[in-house]
Amino acid sequence: MKNIEIKIEWMTCGGCSGWVTWTLKATNGIESAEVSHETKLAQITYNEDIITKDDIFEIIKNMNYIPSDI
């Protein structure tokens, strides 16, 4: 398992962070995800054998948010 912390821009409310959290947790290979619209940060634990960081970034981009490394 690998842990990452990323910044996610364009989240404006708790609904946004809840949607991102739910989507990430529902993704195969992601063990846990905590997302805060207040800090714009996401803490994600994932299985590198199943999913990559680039895959996670692409999922977030497809939700119309902007992920970036901290």
C-alpha cells in the first residue's frame, strides 16, 4: 500500500469533497480516501499493483477538479 497527499482545486463545498471521497473509495485499488474542501487536500491510500497515481489524477480530472502534487 502507498499513501499520498494531493491538492485538489475547484472544490467549493462539502458536497464536492464528499463526491470525490465516495468516487475514490469506490475505485478498485483505493483502500481509503479522506478529502477536505476546506484545505483542498486529499489523503489517499492505494495498492500500487492495481492503480497508479496517474490513474487517480485522471479520475479526479474527469470529475472536473484539478489535482496536483503538494
